[in-house]
Amino acid sequence: MFNKRVTILGAGSWGMAVSHLLHLQGCKVTLWEYNPEDFQSLSQTRSNPKRLKSFTLDDDVRVTDDLAAAVVDAEVVALAVPSQHLRPTIRPIRRELTKVPVVVNLAKGVERKSLQRMSEVIIEEAGLDAARIATVSGPSHAEEVITDMPTTVVAASTSEALADSVQTLFSVGHFRVYQSRDIIGVELGGALKNIIAIAAGIVDGLGLGDNTKGALMTRGLAEITRLGTAIGARAETFAGLSGMGDLVTTCISKHSRNRFVGDCIGKGERLEDILAGMSMVAEGVQTTHSGFELARRHGVEMPITEAVYQVLFENKPAPQAVGDLMERRLRAEVW
């Protein structure tokens, strides 16, 4: 039991699930929520059914809407806000964060304007040394974590000591954590798989089959690996939990918001209408922009990512996108 003071910024489904994990470890957990309506729900009922059904916060978890007060005296700050909101969340508390020994990123995305990974955003905005930052990622739907279903993820940091510390902190019973020094690969795998999950949803929405989805996931992993290694990641990372593991889970799961978006697109719905009807963020929509631009910047061929970009933002019909992918020049299977 750790008895550490841990603050989680972001009380969405994953933030709530992590609060439960760390409470089981004996940590003193503070959970920050920015939305007034959601904060009121958590404060009064200890739950937020629109974010995470059938879940009640542990009695000892403190809930606050005061951002600065939430991080004062924290020994660990875990960032569980959507990736595109990470920078504006950090900016008002950059001074407070400089006093926090450990900062853990839980978001999966690439910032749209800067094309930076989440740890890069934290380093730039808060001025922290990379050795104080870790990212936890992997196949971990909150809906299953809160019911104690066996789950495994990976904690990555440039610092082996920090990766080991975060691994120990988050590992509890049904939740097993591995560690890695390849934070580039872990962060890119967690972010870019959401693009492929949208494509998997499109496959479902179009009524295509298992052959199609199996090919999609395999070739999707190939292009994620190509981009990742071009940026500096290790290829083997993408065969692990934060790569293939998270990719498969997100492409097939009923809990996947990104697969849901793709499914609706495949059925002919408009992206604007789909997003307007969702209570939670589908990270893959904005990451499709970022992944497309990263591929262009590094000269990496990513045909599935490009096809999803065209469907989402250039109004290309989904059946045509599938047909164009199948008609590409024949070649050897290369990674």
C-alpha cells in the first residue's frame, strides 16, 4: 500500500477508473473535473452515468473543480484529459507542476497544431525534465477495468527508474503493468491506433467481413510502425500492448468510441452529427488530422490513414475509399 498523494486531472471514464485503481493501492486520490454539470453529479451522487455507467467513486476519493488546489502537495499528477485539451489544462498550473515529482500521461493522441506527442506537450508547456514524465497506455477500456476484468498495459519513460516506479504504483490485482523505455513508440501506438479503429468501424458500417477487418488491422499496424520508426520509435514496441494489443482491442470492442464513429460513417451518417450526439471524445477524429500531417512531414506512406482522412474531412464516399485501397499498385508485403 503506497499512501501516496495522487491527483488525477480529468474525471471522464478513464480518470474515474484510474481513481479506483489507485484507491485500491491505498493512495490518497483527488479527482479534478472542469465541467460544472459533471462536477455537480460527482459531488452529489459520486457517479456520472453519462461517462461511466454503474460506477460509483470510492468514498475516500476527493472531488474538486479547483485546478490549482488539486495539484498542491501532490506527489503524482496523472493527466486524463483529452489530448487536444492537455496544453490548456497544464498552462494555468505550470508553476505547481514544477513541484510535482512524477507526472503521468494517460491521454492517447497527437496535438493537432504542433504534431507533438503528449509527453512533448508536457515538457514544452510545463518545462519539466523528460525523466519526470511517464505515459501509461495499452488495451484498457474503463468499462472493463472497473469490473476487475484482467487488463495489462505498459508504463513508458525515458527514465528506467520512473518507469519502474509507475509500473509498481499502477499494478494491482487484475491490472498488470509492464514497462518500457520507448515512450515515443508507446505514445504513437496509443494515438495512431484510433485512426485504424475508425477505419474498422467503417468496415462494420459498410457490412464488410472478417477478412476485411483482419487485413485492415494488419496493414494498419504496418503503417503505424513505419511512421513510428521514422520518428525514432523501436519497431518491436508496436508488436506489444501499446501497439498491436491496443489496436486489436479498439478495432473490435463495443466500448470503442472511435470504432463507433467509423460504424456510423459507414452507415452514411455525417461526422458533425455523430460527434454532436456523443457525450465523450473520440480521440481518433483529431488524431487523423495529426497522423496525416505527420506522415507528410516524414515522407511516410500511410494509405489507410490517408483514406480515413479523405472520408472524414474531404467527403470521400466510404465505399470508394475501400475500393481505391484495394486497387493500389501490387507490391510485396513489407513493413
